[in-house]
Amino acid sequence: MNEVTELNDLNREDEAREDLKHEADRDYPKPFEGTLDINKVMAERDELDRLLIKMCDLVARTEETNDLLKQAKDSYEKLYEELRSRIMNFEHLLKMIGDKGEYKGCGAEIYWLKSRKGKPMPITIKGINHFADCPKADNFRK
Ligand SMILES: [Zn+2]
């Protein structure tokens, strides 16, 4: 061992002693004093058992809730996909049989279709005659 390592080791020892002093200064819980009341201990153990059973029950119910939420999410996603594809099919149909346009006055996106009597009808993507839901419809009615 050379002089430098010897010095380093001494410093380390000093540091370790300082650390130990600080450890001793810490406020650790006091050790148990007095006699054990076996009935009290048993009662506390029973209470802990009850709490444990309660906790297990809560965990089980949480898992059940998560399962239900997952089912609901799956159903919602399925429904959403179905609705999306229906809307796309409907839009596709509108594009095939009507002329896409913009309703003057409100700027709504509409498709011009013809009624059986040959009258033009502005149909929205919702499948509604735009005369029925246009906020500015009154401006066009005479
Ligand atoms: Zn409108």
C-alpha cells in the first residue's frame, strides 16, 4: 500500500464515522417498551385480517369495473366504425346521384338531388333536406 492510498483510506474512514454520527442523530421510532397484551394483539390481528379482506374485495371490484369499461369501449368502437362506414356509404351514394354544392347564404355543404316530381332538393350529409335545418332558411322563403 503506498502513501496516497493509505491517506485515501483514512479519509474514507473519517467520512464513514461522520455518516454514522448523523445516522445516530436521526429520529428513529422508539423500540417497544412494556408488556405485550396478547388479547390486544389478537384483536389487532383480526382487525388487520378484516381490512385485508376488504382490500381484496375492493381490488376484485376494481378489476370487474375495468372489465366493464373495456367491454363498453369495445362496443363503442364497434358502433363508431359501423356508423362511420354507413356515413361513408351514404356520402358515396350522394356523390353518385347528386351534384355537390354549397348552399348560398349559409355556406352549408349540400348535394343537389331531384325529387320524384323533378324538383331540386338540397340534401345534407345527414340525409336531411337543407330547407328543414338551414338557419337562414327564412331568407329564401317567400
Ligand atoms: Zn343553410
